[in-house]
Amino acid sequence: MSNPIISLNHIDVTFYQKKRTIEAVKDVSIAINRGDVYGIVGYSGAGKSTLVRVINLLQEPTHGSVVVNDETFFQSDKKANKKTRITTNDLRNRRRKIGMIFQHFNLLNERTVTENVAFALKHSDLNAEQKKAKVAELLALVNLSDRAEQYPSQLSGGQKQRVSIARALANDPEILISDEATSALDPKTTNQILSLLKKLNEELGLTIVLITHEMQAVKEIANKVAVMQDGEIIERGSLLEIFAKPTQQLTKEFIETATNIDKAIATISAQPLVKNLHENELFIRLSYVGDTTDEPLIASLFRDFQVTANILYGNVEILQNTPVGSLLVILSGTDDQIKAAISTLADHHVEIEILKGGK
Amino acid sequence: MTQWFSDTFPNVVYQGWTGDTGWWTSIVQTLYMTFWSAIFGGLLGLIFGIGLIITAPNGIAPNKWTFWIFDKVVSIFRAVPFIILLAFIAPFTKLVVGTQIGTTAALVPLALGVFPFYARQIQVALSEVDSGIVEAAQAVGASFWDIVFGVYLREGRSEIARVSTVTLISLIGLTAMAGAIGAGGLGNMAIAYGYNRFATDTTLVATLLVLIFVLVVQLIGDYLAKKLSHK
Ligand SMILES: Nc1ncnc2c1ncn2[C@@H]1O[C@H](COP(=O)(O)OP(=O)(O)O)[C@@H](O)[C@H]1O
Ligand SMILES: [Mg+2]
């Protein structure tokens, strides 16, 4: 693989207001490779939108450098207090190669679906005939050919977002920035949009930057994840790494919202079985990634250590073709037996969290 | 019928149809003043209104000084009562149209009187265009003029139709005062030949005609505002 297609280096974005200054993005560096679906997760106000708007310079950073496709869009030299940026004209041309979709679709209300897509083609080199064909092709791609002459107000949320995807793809971009594109949609429509994005990523090799506050969306399609809080990236890695071994509290929170495990723990903890845990019992949570599940590990606990494992809840996610699982289990046996069982589990890279001890 | 009319409205009939003080003449004068000052004042107001939107701190071409100038010019012109403006800019009027009195001379103060009002109306209308739509346009590489014409004016067109209607109606009101510099028109008819001469019937008919104008403008404006909106 060559250089990253997007590389943001030491980006600061500070808003100076009358009474206060807001450091929306603080020294963030991020490298996104060609073909990545890079999820950026964080609560509202974390600075996600501000950060991605820096990519196409809708937001000029206060400091840092922005390099897209090996071309430096913006660079600031702190010491010399000098900023260099590409020309307005070049920027407009480059922006056409960076599609962007938004939470509220941001379609032109006074233009039909066709006109909305054609608007993005205004400055393309295609002739009128070719533009027409291109718009038709894009609408077919997002499955909206039959809505071509309607206005946005006549469409559902999912349809509007598909129009905006068609518009974003009009100039055959290599990058698509999705800023909370599914946050205003119902779960079913969200899945349709996410699978469309996944398809675009796989079939066109589109690099996608996926901003969201829903871990669920990231889990569906991203291969890399960064977690943002207060203008900083607090944790990042491959989707599997993040899901399997989150280190930050916030990351854990996000993952739990995506797996519902927190709800399961609450419900199961209220069960008599757990409430009245015996002395020689331990209520634990096991988390594992990949092959571990292929082995009848749980069964081996009894065979090897005479520890019985009562599985109360199980959840397996397939992330990027790899199973990632969580089990809520009650282990019973003597102290020594349990100790041995736990150390075996740990040897098999199973994460163990003791939720309640019987002692 | 004709007999009844000339008995009931003797002064109306006395004014005649054509001639310097005729009804037709007054109607044409009002239409002429409204039309041309709407064109010139409208254009000026549109330029200032758009200027205020795009040079504002959150506009597409923020510029403190330009914004300040647009803003102050509009505020100052808005603050001057029309009847004073009429007298105050007489020398300027003479410079532009060669005379200080008459229907054409009235166009200058009318245009200058209506433009700041219209500029503010346009500013409000365009500020309702969602900034997200502007941003989406920028993201697809739209140029400055694409955004002015293709986004602001296009997206704001229904609101623009609405505020233009309001402005046109208030402009018809202003033309009534233009009589003060000999511009004629229906307002002048109502005051000079109606009210001042105790010719109530003349005042009544002139007022009625103005009302009809206003009503027609309102109806067309409402129709356009509705027709142009797909929100
Ligand atoms: N144009 C702006 N002017 C001032 N403050 C802003 C501006 N844009 C964003 N902010 C502030 O920056 C912070 C990050 O905002 P944003 O990037 O929109 O977060 P997110 O997309 O993660 O919800 C917030 O505190 C927000 O109020
Ligand atoms: Mg945001």
C-alpha cells in the first residue's frame, strides 16, 4: 500500500468567540488508507464534524497540515506563523473528488432529485448528454430512478439520503465523508444505507470516513475505529482490536451500547441464580475474539478442572468475518479449581471480568 | 347608470380621464413610479441584501468591513423618513435625472427609500436558507456564484417572492407621498384633488384604486410564493 489517502497531522481547530475560546479539535493526527472504512465515534460535541470538515477544508484548521492524495491542501508553520493553502480554484476541483453526506441530507429543496445530482456536475467536463446519462446511472445505483422528477420533500428520509449519496458520487470521488448520515434514520433504513456504503466501498474501492455516535453503524461496516472525546482521539485501532480490547472507559461504553451486554448484565444480575450466588460460585463475563470459540473451551473446564460453567447469556458478533463473543457465566468449583480454570481461559486469550464473587 | 354616476361622484367625473389631472394619467403615473422604482430599488436592495448575507461572519465570504459598510448604509437610509429623503436628496436627483420634480424625478427618492427596507427583507429571507445546504454545495465544489444564484436565490425564491410582495405594497404607499414633488399619481389625486378640495368622492375612488393595486399585488405574490415553494 502506498501513502495514506488522507493524512491529518497535528490538527488544532480553535474557535475564538467573544467571551471564550473553544478548542474543538486538539492536536489530532490521523491517517486513513485507501479503501478503509474509518469510523470516528464520539458523543455529540466531541469535535467529529469539525475534524472531518478539515479534510476538504470546509473548516480551515488553526494549526496542522492536511494532505489528501499526496497533495498538501493546507499547512501551517507554527514557528514562522505562516499558513499555506491550495488555491480556491484547486480546492473547488479537489472537493469534487471528496463526496460528503450529512445527517440532515442537505438537499436543495427547490430542485428535483435529478437537478440535485446534476448540480454537482455543473463544472464537470462531461457534455450535456453525458451528464444526463451520468445522473441516470447514479440514480439507478442508489435505486431511485423512479423518483427522478420528484422534489426532496416528497421523499422519505432513506430516499433523501440516497439522493445525497448519488450527489456525493457524481464526480467519481475517491473519498466519501459521512457525517452522521444514518443518525436521523430508523434502524431498518440505517441498515440499508450502511449496506449501500459497504457496497460502494467494496465495489468502487471508495474510502469512507464514517462519523457517528452509534457504535452499531461502525460495527456494521468499519475496519478501523477512532474514538473521540473533547477534541481528542482517545483510542484507535482496527475494529477487532477496539471491540476485543477497549482500554478507555468511553470506548467500553460505546461498545456496550452496540452489543447490549450492559443491559444483559443488569437483567441477569437481578435473577435469583446470581442474587443468591453460592460461596463456591463466581459470576463472570468472558470476552473473546476469533478462533477461541472454535474450541469447546467451556466444556473442557469441567473435563480438566471439574469446574461447571453455567452459561446465562451469550452474544456473538461477526466483525469483519471474525467472531467476537461475550458470555455471562457462573463458574462453580473450589477456589483452586476455579483459579486453574481462569488461568486456562486467560491462556486462550479470553478476557475475564469478575462481576460477582460468591465469597 | 352614467347619469347616476356623475350625480353621485361629480368631482370624480370632473377630474376627467386623460389630461394632466385625469384618472388614467394618475393610474399610469402610479404604475410607472411603482414599476421603475421597484426595479431600481429592488436591484439595489437585492445587492445589499445578498451582500449582507455573504459577507456576514458566517457567510460564504466573510468580510468585516464590507459587512459593516453594507449594514450601516442600509441602517442610515432606513432611518431617514421618506418625506425628508424626498427633499434632502433633491440635488442628487437633479444630477441623475436632470430635474427635481415630476414623476421621473420621484423615481430616485422612491428607489432609495425602498432599497434599505428591501435589503433587510432579503437578508431575512436568505438567512432562512439552511447553512447545511450551502455547505453541501461547497462540498461538491460549487463556486461563489453557483452558491449565490444556485443556492441562496434559488432556495430562497419563495421567501423572496413573499418579501417582494410586502416591499411592493409598501412602495405603493411611498408613491402616494411623491405627490409632494409633483410626481402625480393616485396618492396625489386623493390628497390634492380629493382631501384638500373637500372632494370626498375623489378621495374615495383614488383610495379604492390604490386598494385594488395592493390587492392584485398581494394575490399574485401569494400565488408565486406558494408556487415556488417545494419545502
Ligand atoms: N463554527 C463554530 N463556531 C464555534 N464553535 C463551534 C463551531 N463549530 C463547532 N463548534 C464547537 O466545537 C465543538 C465540537 O463540535 P462538533 O465538531 O460539531 O462536534 P460533533 O460533530 O462531534 O458533535 C462543540 O463544542 C461546538 O459547539
Ligand atoms: Mg457533528
